[in-house]
Amino acid sequence: MFIKGPERSAQRNFGAAQATGQYVVFIDSDMELAPGVVEACVVKATEANAAGIIIPEESFGIGFWAQCKKA
């Protein structure tokens, strides 16, 4: 187990630097990917020779912060 940096960005950057695969994806604990999303991203990245892919996030919920994220 590694503990790196005081916040999420430093931790993600460290994890990406340690990765040995061809692709890296960051998913937060409150996110859920639909089936096929990762495969579609790999296909798109390969076709476009892209350095990165952005997966749009859909926010939902009834609380105050959920509504703020929707805006």
C-alpha cells in the first residue's frame, strides 16, 4: 500500500506513474460506468491516437449538492 501526497491529485498522479498498462482510468467512489464504456474509450483512443479521453459525467440525486452538480 502506498500513501502519497496530501490530496487526490498527487495520489492519482502517483498511481498513474506506477501503472504498467497501456491505459489508465480514474473512477471516483461515487461513479458508476455503464457496460462497454471502457471498451468504447479504448477503441476511440486507438482510432484517434488520442492522449486522453473524457467520459462525461451525469449527476443525479435530490440533495443540495447533487442539484449543484447538475447545473
